[in-house]
Amino acid sequence: MRATILYGPRDIRFEECDEPKILESTDALIRIAVTCVCGSDLWPYRGLQPLDGPTPMGHEYCGVVEDVGRAVKLIKPGQFVIGSFATSDNTCPNCEYGYPSSCVHREFITRAQAPLLRVPLADGTLVPTPGIPSDDLLPSLLAASDVLGTGWFAADAANVKPGATVLVVGDGAVGLLGVLSAKQMGAERIIAMSCHAPRQKLAREFGATDIVAERGEAGVERIMDMTRGIGVDSALECVGTQESMMQAIHATRRGGSVSYVGIPHGVELDGQALFFGHVHLHGGPAPVRKYLPKLIDLVLNGKIKPGKVFDLELPLAQVAEGYRAMDERRAIKTLLRP
Ligand SMILES: [Zn+2]
Ligand SMILES: [Zn+2]
């Protein structure tokens, strides 16, 4: 089969690879229905994260189970399944505390931009849908695999409550779905920071009530003006840079909460600023597996349409163009069909 390999900065290739096989008795093999390019894939693509030689890519996936190892009890061949980018057994203490993305047996999925994928710890990692979903639901179900689950965690970790005023920093797919998640959790006012018209429009469709186009300290000032100089109850940091982290912290009221779900690149926090900022901080790799049953339900019942974040769809063989379009900000997120 052919699969996606990153060789170096902006050098993505779709080339012949060995087919994955069942290696452990707890594995499943998935025939990928749809997969996609993640914002986090752009860090190594842009050369901002060193590579250890040619690297297989892709960690967002859904599809039909082709085969399972002999220890797999809950997942069966023929089922349509969605899984997280982090595998989990769902039985260790970290899983039981609600952090399957820190499972003591965690592995990160890295080969999903391919027609066939091996998923370790299949019983803990995968969630089946009742029956095979219709084609129009696939983008939204795929979104649950990472960007929706991560946006949901951003809102949950920022303690979004009914009636809250919420700030979302970052207008990538995760930020946009952070808006959708905050709306679902009952936020009254949702301020999205974005200076790109198509993303502003989608943010409004997902529930944003205000858009702030200014960035950095000017952005913080605008948000202070909008909140009587007090700041927001909850801020969702969905980028991972120093600037976005400080925007989130500085725009949050005393006693408010800041979540951070973008993989940090060069973020350093000053102890004094944290001390006097008086905010709750919570973030990390999103425990997507914990939210999957609820998110799948919301999608299947037509309550949410997170798949709208995919504004470009390509055959998997054109994956390189999918990366390019996101790198040049011509696309928010690229969906790929094997
Ligand atoms: Zn991702
Ligand atoms: Zn675990």
C-alpha cells in the first residue's frame, strides 16, 4: 500500500510502505474511511520540530475494523470505529482519573494518513458506532478523533459554565471547535480571536458572539474593554505559542480558568506573573477517549456539525497538496479519502 511519509521541511511523500499487521494480541487493524491533516502536523512540516529520519504521518482516523488480535473482546471485525490519537487501556489509574491520553500504556498513533492502520489497545482506544454511519456524517465523526475532542477538552479544562464569558485564542480547527464546545456547555458570550474572514464566519456559525481581530497586548486591551476591565471567566488557548498563552492569561479575570491544548513551542511562564495573575491553569494532550461516546452521540443525533472545519477534501494520494494548502492558510483543515 501507499502511505504518507514526511522526509523533511515541506517534503511530504505518498509512497509504497509495508502494510500494517496485527503485532500484539490487543491490536486491531482499521480500513480507513477518512483521515486528515492536523494543525500539529504543520510543526514538523515547517521544520519547527526536528525529525528523526523519514516519519510516517497521521493520527486522526475512523473506519471499519478489518481484523483484531485474539485478546480483543469488545471490538469486532466489520464495526465502524473512531479512536483517539493516543491509545489507552481504560483500566489503569490515569485512565480511571479521566486522563486516558496519559494512560500508562499510551502510544501515539502516527500512521493514519494511509489506507490501513494498526491500532494498539483496541478495546480501550476505539469506540464503535451503532451500525455503519452515512457518508455525510464521516467528516464530523472524524473531527471527534482529535480536533473536536481537543476543543471539548479546552472548554472543559477552562471550566466553562452556563452563562460564562469565554475567550478562544486561536482560529484553527481546534479553536473553532472550542467555540462550538463552549456553546454546547452553555456559555453566554464567546469571544473568538481571529483576523481571517472565513474563520470568523465559521466561528460565528459555531456560536461566537464577538470577534476580536487585534492580537497580542492590543487584543488583550480590547477584551478588557469588553469585560469592564475585569477579564473573561474562561480562556481557551488553542495555539501553543508564547504570545497566545500570554493573551489567554492576561485576558482572564482573577479566579478564572485558562486551558491550553496547543502543543507548546517555546512557551515559558514567569512565576511572578502567574502568582499575581491569580488564574487556574489546566491543559495537556486532550483525553479525547473519555469524551468520544458523548461526542459521537451529539454528531449522530445531528446536534453538532464539527465536520464544517474541513474546507478542503482531497484523495489521499494528493496529501502533499493537503499539507501545502494548510501551510499557506488556504485551507483550515484538509480531509483525505483513501
Ligand atoms: Zn491532530
Ligand atoms: Zn490506562
